[in-house]
Amino acid sequence: MGKGIAISVGLAAGIALGFAGAFGGFNAFMIVLVMAVIGAVAGAAVAVLDGRGTFGDYISGPSSGRSDR
């Protein structure tokens, strides 16, 4: 996952959690948070099973063999 896509997904998740917390209270916030974590783990599992990478690649991006500094 590219950094731009990761930032967009993180922003969308943050907005969803913010709306859930603002309009639904703490319980709705926790439900959305738990479902987001389950979705992220399921997405990583599908990527690994399809042979598109490892869990580490899904979280931090594929290694290019060079330092990104």
C-alpha cells in the first residue's frame, strides 16, 4: 500500500470514528473502532493468501531494499 493511499485510508477511518463518537457516543465509537481493526486484519489476511505480500508489507509497505531516509 502506498503512503498516499495509507494516509487517505487513515483519514477516512479517523473521520468515521469522529462521526461515530460525536453522534453515537462512546459505544458507537468502540463498535466502529473494533470493526475497523477486524477489517484491517481481514484485508491483510486476504493480501497474504493471494500472494500479494506479507502482513509486514501490508502495514509498512513493501521493502525496496534501500533506506527511505
